[in-house]
Amino acid sequence: MKVLRFSDLCDEGRARGRRVFIRADLNVPQDDAGNITEDTRIRASVPCIQMALAGGAAVMVTSHLGRPTEGELKPEDSLAPVARRLSELLGRPVPLKQDWVDGVDVQPGEVVLLENCRVNKGEKKNNPELAQKMAALCDIYVNDAFGTAHRAEATTYGIAEYAKVACAGPLLAAEIDAITKALANPKRPLVAIVAGSKVSTKLTILQSLAKNVDQLVVGGGIANTFMLAAGLPIGKSLAEADLVGEAKAVMEAMKARGAEVPIPTDVVVAKTFAADAPATVKAARDVAADDMILDIGPETARRLAKQLEAAGTIVWNGPVGVFEFDAFANGTETIARAIASSQAFSIAGGGDTLAAIAKYGIEQDVGYISTGGGAFLEVLEGRKLPAFEILEKRAAA
């Protein structure tokens, strides 16, 4: 994927004295008092801002936060807490500018934060007039917000159409490189782990991956539906019986090209869904009518771990069991540690996956951790993300 990179522009001195507009992803969680409870996205956005400042640019940064009503800025939708945190991280003042669409006063060597971009009328529907006004604010547009790359909005797509120069920031460029390495040019065997409660929410991902991967590991409620498709009992476990046909089709598509969907041979069950429910390991064929499958069994986990350790590339989206409950966490922990110890290039994404990575402290052992939930899933589906599409188009012009 060929896009113009902001790092290259800075290395060539092309940002000096220029007005640089950075679309970042600063959509962080807050408590009821408006305090930021987790600032990973803000910290991840700092290198791009520092790159622009070091390059001698006049820097404008914006982001969405929450779900504001267009044309109406409420206190809870303000980026004021983000501006304060950015000031701390950058070690310099970061003024917050409201009503900025018609003009921004910022000098080279300075940085300002532009208030919640989704408050602007026409942002979500990518209004051309709004996009042109924003493009007029800058000499260089930088998209560094992978988390919104699957949305064609005025600050993620429209502005890139009209800006003098449109490029990818370091965070977005890193995502492009990792995705290309994992899916476009993977070292084989390519193993994908797709887990979640429902097949229906990830059916298109499973169908897309089935055409490319060597092993497709399914977990959670998705695995239960595949177990049904394999003729195994699942008791009262979460599953989608109406999608058994689709699950069989995925399994057959994989088998036809010498690949496989490993079906659990043993599972961990309980009678109720609770952290303190007694956990019992059973052969997959022995699941009782009143059992709930809440994790893969130790034999299955060991078998999958061996496959992961021998992989060339691993794509991970979703824990394979109810890892929040310690009694049903062994499968996910075994998978996580196998990925960490594997020599394979690994890319992981999705909120629950990131929570599992944090729980087992393997952040440094995963090749790349994606910052975008919905965008990561759409990449796995084989979709072309709007932000990538427009940057590619501008690079080729």
C-alpha cells in the first residue's frame, strides 16, 4: 500500500513553517466527573505531534470524543481534559480552540487542540463544504487516527481530498505496515484466532480469512456454533444454531485447500455463568444437556499452542474463553503465552484481546497491537478502509 508518509516529509524539511493539521484519535474513556481513566490513545498520538513540532510546523490537532450532537457543544463533549493531558505529556501549553473551522491562529513551533470535530455540522456525513474549509486551514493534512480509518467523515476523508498535501502519520503508517505484513505478505503458516460471542457478528471476517489462512482458530460462542456444525453436543452453551450451515461452509472451504478449523477435543464447562461456578473439564463429546461451555480444555489449549509456536504469522482477535473468570481463563492464557513465545510475527486487535494482553503482561511480546477496534475488524473482513483509500489516491496523483 503506497501512501505519502509524514515522517518522510519531515525528514525532507517540508514541514518547516507549514500549517499542519493532524487528525488524531483522542477518544478516551472518562469517569462521571470528566477525568480521563485511560490515556493510551493520547500517549500514542504524541509522537506525531512531536514530529511536527520538531519539523518546525504550526500544529493543529483535532479528534472526536464521545457521541456529541452536531452543532451543540456540551461540557461532557469537550476536549478540555484531553488538552490538559496533552500539555502534561508534551511539556508545553496546548490551548483549546473553539469555533475553529473559519480560521485558526497558530504559529510555527506552537500546537493547538481544535475542539471536538464531531460537533461541526456535516462532519459525520463528510460535507464537502466543511471539508474544503478545513483543508484551507492547512498546508499538510496528516491522518494519524487508525481507530476512525473505517469512517469516511470530513476530518478522515473529505479534508484529504482537498488539502494541498495529504499523508499518513506514524501511527497510521505503522498500522498499514503491520496489516500488510500480516495479511498481504504473510510468512506461513498463517494462523488466525477469531473469537467472540456470535458467529453473526464475525461471519464475514471468518469467510474472508477462510480464503487465506492456514489455520482458523475459533473461540467463545463462535466455537460452540462450529462444534454444533461438527456434530458435537454443546448443552445450553451460547451458540447460533441457525448459522450452522455457514460454519460448515467455512470448514469445508478451509478443508478444500488443505487448511483447517481446529475443533476443541475437550472443554471446560459449568452449570451456571458465574465467576464462582465449579469448573469441570470434559471431553467435547461428553458435554451434558445442562452444561455451559466457558473455555477450551487443557488438551485443546496445548494442541493450539503447539500450532501457534510453529506459525509464521498470527492474527489474534478475541479471547477463547471467559478469561475474566479465573476458572475459565486457562485457554486464553495458554494461547496468549504461546503467541508471546512464538517466533511468528503477531498482530492483535479488539478491546477484549487488548484486555487479555494486559492481564497476562505480554505487551512487549506481541509483534503489533492495533489501536483500532472497528477498523481492525474491517481490515480482517478484507474491506478497503476509506482513510487508506483516499491517502493511496492522493499519493498516486
